[in-house]
Amino acid sequence: MAESLIPVDLYNPGQVLACLGLLEAADVLCGNAEGGFDLSNETSVRFRLNATGNQKPLETVLKFLAGAEIMIVYPAGIEGPWPNSSELSEEFPASYTALKKSDGKALSAASLPARLKCGSKSVQISHWLKGDERQTFKLFAGQQVGTQLLANMLDGDRKKNVSKGFKEIFQRFDEADFDDPFSVVCAVGGRFGFDARGGWDALRIGTSLDKQGILVSAAPHVELLAAIGLENTRPNFLSTYEIQYAAWLELLPLTLCRVALFAPDTFLLRDQCRFFRAHLGNDKQYKECFFAELEE
């Protein structure tokens, strides 16, 4: 087994979800992934990520993202306006009704999920889909498309020249960046909204950054990994505008980590986990994660 220790801000929901994403991807790429949060020094919290192999799993996952291509997938047996470049998926992550337009009639390709593929390995991203048994955790709205936001985080937003994607910033990663990867941020365009460092509220700052054309700084790889982390779990939804999530202090296999995000006290003692509560803003359509508060 090889281990990576990743500094993490537990008050940033996106970074905690990104730790789940590291686990999910490491389990696919390396095998036998397990993880937990080390709070022995609460001023320098780290996520412990273990997986099979000799290479540190963090490096394996980041190299996978840097080399990944996006493959849009559609359900088998359903005719629709699917892009020519899309790929049939026998195991679709939701009911085909999740692909219907707002009128409930025609199908739309805008909601199709995707796979990140590099070589023979792939991971799925579909957290914005409705119709499966889990509650949708979709923060973007309007004309934004999940697969396009995914492309923005990998390659940069082509409509905003100063924005960067993970592939570009990874080319300049050095040893210090691998030691603290979540601290690496850049100007981003359209995004999923998980990294709290990019969160803003027009009422609080007195203007709309979108209307002003001002880009926020966030970590595109945190956004990508958080999306991967949501593939098999969800935080607790306390309301339309508030979520609760947990950090667990035990080293656990991936299957239990998925549960530990929202219900660690079902199998861990209370002092073996920490609960956080985060707001998602006040907009009914467009939400984003803001920094959380620790629940005592």
C-alpha cells in the first residue's frame, strides 16, 4: 500500500468532497482505496489516502485528470438528440426521464452525464442528473451544461481567455504543489460551485461579478474531484439552502467513507467525527458552496 497525506480545509465543503473524489478515483486506478482525516494537529488537518501500488495515489489521480478526455454518455435503447461523439452506456446512472426538457416532453442532450477517460481507465460524473434514488446536488442552473462545466475545469473556459483549467496548471506543478495540491488556485470561468473560495454573494459585495466580467479564483481540480466524489454519496440536505457533512477520523474503506460523509455516527463514536454546516446562498436557481461552520 502507498499513502498520500493531503492538507485539507474542513470548512471548505468542496475540499472535503474532493477527498471523496480522490478515494473514488484511487479505487478505480489503484484498487483498495481507504481514507480518513487526521486531526492530530487541528491547525494542519490532513487527509490520509491509501491505495494499492508503489506510487502515491494522489499523484496517480492527478496524472489521470491531467491526461483525461471527456466522453459524453447516453442510455441504451433510447433514441434522442445525442451528440455524434457520445458513447452508449449500458449502465446509465439515472432514469431516462432525467434527460427530459423542462416541458416534460422532448429529450435533451444538455443533461447527459460523462466519463473521464485516460487509457483503459474511466470514472463517471453525473451528480446533476435527476431521477435516481439520491437527491440531486446540482448547484448550477440556467443555460449552463454539466459536461461543458466539466470541460471548463479541465481545459479552461474558452469564452474567457484568462481562465485556466487543470491541465494547464498541472504542467507547472512542482514538489510543493504535490505536497499541498488544494492550495493551487487560478482564475476560473463557469464551474460546478463546490470550492468555497469561489463563492460570492451579490448582496454582500454590492455587485454581480458575472455582470462585471470578473472571474473568481478557485481550484479546478477541487471542483473536478468533488464532482467525482458525489457519484456515490451526498451530504445531508438540511434545507434547500443548507447542507451538513462530516469528517471522520478513522481510516476506512471507500464503501464506508461514502456513508461517513453524511452519517458517521451510525457506526462511529461521536468523538470520532466532526460535523459541519454550510450555506448554499439564497438564489433559488444558482447556488454555490460557502465556507462552513463547525457544529459543536
